[in-house]
Amino acid sequence: MRDLFDLPLNLRDDKRVTVRRAGPLNRHGSCVVYWMQRAQRAVDNPALDLAIALGNELGLPVVAFLSIIAYYPGANLRHYVFLNQGLPDIEEDLAERHVTFIVRRTPDHRVEQLLQEANAALLVGDENHCREPQRWRQALTRRLSLPFVTVDADVVVPTKLFPQHFYALRHMRPHLLAELPHYLAPSRNEKAAYHWAPRSTLARWDVRKDVTQGWRNLDRSVRPVETFTGGTHAALRRLREFTSHTLRDYPTKRNHPELDGTSRLSPYLHFGHISPATVVLAAQRAVKEDKATQAAYDAFINQVIGWRELAVNFVKHVRQYDSFNCAPDWAQKTLRQHVRDRRPYLYSLEDLERADTHDELWNAAQRQMVRYGWMHNYLRMYWAKKILEWTPAPEVAYQYAVLLNDRYELDGRDPNGYAGIAWAIAGVHDRPWPERPVFGVVRSMSYGSTGRKFGFQRYIRNVDEGCWCGS
Ligand SMILES: Cc1cc2nc3c(=O)[nH]c(=O)nc-3n(C[C@H](O)[C@H](O)[C@H](O)COP(=O)(O)OP(=O)(O)OC[C@H]3O[C@@H](n4cnc5c(N)ncnc54)[C@H](O)[C@@H]3O)c2cc1C
């Protein structure tokens, strides 16, 4: 019987790959199953690439399986609609690579059921370092009798290279930049050599149908948005638009929420509709083609690789990433010392959710998130800092910020969100600043100084008139 490690694919040394369950393959197996979870795309997907390489090596076809769970923690109609919009692109692009796509929903969503019905030889998955999906992978590994490998497909530099939490971007950046030449490479998007013909009775959900059909208890109060359309094809159009026209001014315009100065790719990166490597390689090409400067590229990769991969490193190594307990000692100490400081305003979660505060800039930022499913980065910082200022304790602020962010942002429930809130409220990845009421030595942001740095009246008008453009 062939063993996983007998295959000439060097799985043991590949830093992108984790062998969760080793051992002999199912020798009567008739396909390789790729359990697509985080990387919801069929192009530039290292997990799919590995499944195809394994299938071709074993003389087996590949089946990509997406299991849609009703009531995924924190997900509401807005998130499911975006996910749903991405499914036809995945099916179409998988067909190009001769891979069959099977989508199933609760109650038929179990991976083991599919493995059995498809008679899998082995299972390939992708990685998501957030707590819940990690727990699912670990639980599945314990129950499986097949080999199971996962691939860190949604970071440019594999997270395994960094076994510790970095306390600041300046510590991680040199390591990331040193590893980049080894890992930043275009995918060859190889095709599967063998075709899988499923039994006609095999259950599968039509990717064009509403995946939430019949889910009575789904939170439908958070409506889908028209500003973003999910899917790899829309993501690639947005990327082209960004690298052709916007990237060149990224260093000067990225902190201007009243302008269209950033990529707005975060929802696509969150759902895995586009790979971060695709984004970075496109930015590199833009520099070669004189559409952007090296300085613009450097500023952009500082965000899309630097801050983004620091966020993944944070959730991977700091267990309490979604609560105030993740704060470093100096921030815990200073915020506790100031917990009795008089707050200039105190707002309930409902006040905040309704954008019903005295601060017109904060209200506009909250409205941008609620109406359009996306808030500009500069205002996300201000937004979270003010929640710290206007609630009775940092634990409460942290909880409210996570709740609102995950509920309304299309890119919510993401390492970037937890790291962003941790930075703003808990001083994570930051340093002490001069002491202020309420904030102590955690960096503060004031209405006066924040509003002076950009055209904030224009921003408020744009939000209210809906004239900032999505994809
Ligand atoms: C309080 C707070 C909450 C946040 N919540 C989220 C969230 O839920 N989901 C999310 O994806 N991002 C979050 N961010 C990070 C950042 O604000 C968004 O990623 C960014 O605004 C997305 O817009 P863009 O795609 O146009 O970014 P661009 O400026 O075009 O950057 C390109 C990509 O780089 C990454 N990136 C940019 N800035 C950051 C950053 N500060 N930290 C980590 N990665 C970054 C994102 O993947 C982004 O799509 C949050 C930041 C803060 C301060």
C-alpha cells in the first residue's frame, strides 16, 4: 500500500504543508478530495495545486468540496450572499483545470460523508488560523482514517516559518522580506490529468441557487450590499483597476478616506477569492510597466504582506486574540489605572450600532460600515479608539468593537480585524505614547487632529450620498 511519504513531492520539508494525518493511502480510493474552506478560488491556490499534483502522481482525479455550514459563527445574510456570488466562478475555473466541484449545505455538509461517497484516497485541506476552523480540522483529523494534509494557501510566506508571536511589525518585516524571494512565485495552475465522473445520484447543491434557502434562524437583518460583488472574477477586475490607476498614488492617498486611494480588496482576500500572491505579483508588474513607482509598491506590500501576515501570526500564536486579554502587560496596566477616569461620553452598544453619537465623523464611519460593508482603514483606527473612550472599560470596548466589526464588515471575522482591534484598543503591535485620560499610555486619536488630516466633510457627504464606488 502506498504511503503519503513515498510520493515524490517532498511533503515533509515543504513549509506550506502540514501533514495532519500520515499513513497509507486508501488503496482502493478513486479520487483525491480537496476540502476547500479558506481559499475559495480555483486559481493561484497552493492547496488545490497540491491536490492536483497528488492526483496526477497517483493517477486519480480531483474533487473540490465546499461544505457550507448554516449559522457559521458570526456570519449573516450579507456574508453568505458574498460567498454565494463567488461559487459560479469557482465552478467555472475548476472546470478549466478538470476538477469537479461539489457544494453541500447543512445537513449534508459533513466532510467524512463526502469522503466515503466519493471513495477518497486521501484528503487535502487549506489553513485558517482562527480558533473555530482550526478546532474543526483537529477534530476531523482525530476521526479520519485517511491521510490528511493542509496547505497554508492564504499567506505569501508560510506561517510555519515563524514559531513565535512578533510584538511589532519592525521585528517581523526583515524576516518576511528575507523569505519573500523563496515564496513569491506565480502558480502554474496545472490541470488535473484525470477526470472524475460522479454518480448521478451524488448529492450536490446548484452553485447558482441561494445557499441560505430555508434557513429560518439565519440573521437576515444585515442586508447584502451592492458595493461589492463576490467572486474571483470581480476580485481580478478590482485588482486590475487598482494596479492600473490607483496604486501609483497609494502612498499619498491611502490615508484619505474621502478619496478612492486603496485597493478595496479586503473582502476578496478574506473569502479567499483572490490570493495575496496574485495581488503582490500584479503590483510588481505594475512597477515594471511603469504604472506605479517602487515607493508605491513598497508602501502597498507593507500592508498586504507586512500588516496582514503579522495579523495571521497574531491569531496563530495569541489564543485570546478576540478579547482584551490579548493586551500586553504595559497596556493592561495602564488601562486598568485609568479605568475610573471620567469618560467624556458613554454610549451603549445600541447607540453605537445606530451611529447615534455626538461625533459626526464617527457616525459617518459607522454608517459606511453598516450600509456598504466596508470602512476605510484610517477611520477603522479612529472608530475603535473612540469605542475605547466612550465605554466603561477596555474589556467592554473590545467586545463591542469585535461584535460590530464582525457583524457588518464583509471582511470581518478575519485575523486582520482582530489584530486591528487589538492594535487600537489593547496596544498590541504598538508602543507606549504620552499619557492621556482614559487611554493611559495607549495611543489615542482625537476628532480635531484626525479630521484635520483629510477632507472629512467630503467623506461624510460621500458616505451619505453613496458616491464612493465599489466593484
Ligand atoms: C479597528 C480595525 C479593524 C479592522 N478590521 C478588519 C477586518 O475585519 N478585516 C480586514 O481585512 N481588515 C481589517 N482591518 C485592517 C484594514 O483596515 C483593512 O484591511 C483595510 O482597510 C482594507 O481596505 P483595502 O483592501 O482597501 O486596503 P489596502 O490599503 O488596499 O491594503 C491591501 C490589503 O492589505 C491588508 N491590510 C491593509 N491594511 C492592513 C492593516 N492595518 N492590518 C492588516 N492588514 C491590512 C488587507 O488585506 C488589505 O485588503 C482593520 C483595522 C482596524 C484598525
